[in-house]
Amino acid sequence: MEVILFIHVIAMAFFVGGQIMLAATIVPVERSNPDPARMKAIAQNFGWGSLVALGTLIFTGMLMASHYSLWSDSTLHIKLTLMILTFISLGAHMKYSKSHALMGLTFVLTLSVVWFGLEL
Ligand code: HEM
Ligand code: HEM
């Protein structure tokens, strides 16, 4: 299970770290030197990477939840609810990709999932 947790944590690092990288470095650089087509390409490529990371998180998370018999754990239920809210926010962000509020909401919801991951 340690290998599974390792993979889970690496995928989490990509998913969370990618958003920090986007917000802290790429978006400010793009703002001072705008190129909407380039920004869109970066965001879309990151989107595909995140999809792989999310699939990995869900798969490894399910393996651990079964192994540790956590499916009825209320902390896991909160974590999964927040993850679904993150998906909804992500869907809205991709549809309304100019909205800064949706970028912020997606990021904050992601961090809340990490928090409840640590609580498990
Ligand atoms: C894992 C989380 C995220 C994923 C998977 C994701 C994915 C995407 C995708 C696929 C697009 C392109 C939408 C389109 O085709 O028009 C996009 C646009 C964008 N995202 Fe994200 N995003 C995430 C989080 C964030 C965060 C936290 C920020 C905050 C800085 C952000 C900033 C942007 C910007 C600036 C655009 C381009 C807006 C535009 O000019 O069209 N994204 N994102
Ligand atoms: C966005 C998706 C997810 C993120 C960001 C995330 C994040 C995390 C984090 C930060 C940890 C703590 C690692 C540690 O304390 O060593 C963790 C552990 C865990 N996650 Fe996730 N996770 C996600 C999805 C899932 C899913 C979908 C499930 C289950 C269906 C799940 C089940 C677990 C379990 C069972 C553990 C604890 C393992 C243990 O007891 O050591 N995770 N996760």
C-alpha cells in the first residue's frame, strides 16, 4: 500500500502544484506579455495532464479506501463530496475560462480536498 500512497501523493502534487504554477508564474507572465492563443494552449495541455492525475488519484484512492476499509468513513465522504464540487467548479471554469472567481474557487476547493486527504 505504500507504493499506492506514493503514486497517490505524486498525482496530488501534479494536480495541486500545477495550479500553483499556473497562478503564481504562468498567468502573471502572460498578463505582462499577453498572447491569448498561447495561454489557451498552455491551459489545455495542463488540462490533459490534470485529467491523467485525477484518474490516477481516483484509482489509487479507491484501492486505499478498500484496503483500509474506509468507504463508510465520514471524512472520506466529506473528501469525496469536495472532490465532486471541485469537478463542478472545474467544468464551470473550462466553460467560462475568463472568470477569475471560478479559477479561485477551483483552487480553494482543490486545497480543501488535500486537507481532508490529510485528515483521513
Ligand atoms: C486542475 C485545475 C485546472 C484545470 C484542469 C484547468 C483547465 C483549463 C482548461 C482546459 C482551460 C482552457 C479552456 C478553453 O479551452 O478555453 C483553462 C483556461 C484557463 N485557466 Fe485553467 N484549469 C485549472 C485551474 C486553473 C487555475 C487555478 C487558474 C488560476 C490561475 C487557471 C487559469 C486559467 C486561465 C488564465 C485560462 C485561460 C483563460 C482564457 O484566456 O481563455 N486555471 N483551464
Ligand atoms: C483530487 C483528488 C484527490 C486529492 C487531491 C487527494 C489527496 C490526498 C492527500 C493529500 C492524502 C494524504 C496523504 C498522506 O497523508 O500521506 C490522501 C490520502 C488518501 N486518499 Fe486521497 N486524494 C484525492 C482523491 C481520492 C479519492 C477519489 C479517494 C478514494 C476513493 C482517496 C482516498 C484516499 C485515502 C484512503 C487516503 C489515505 C490513505 C492512508 O490512510 O494513509 N483520495 N489523498
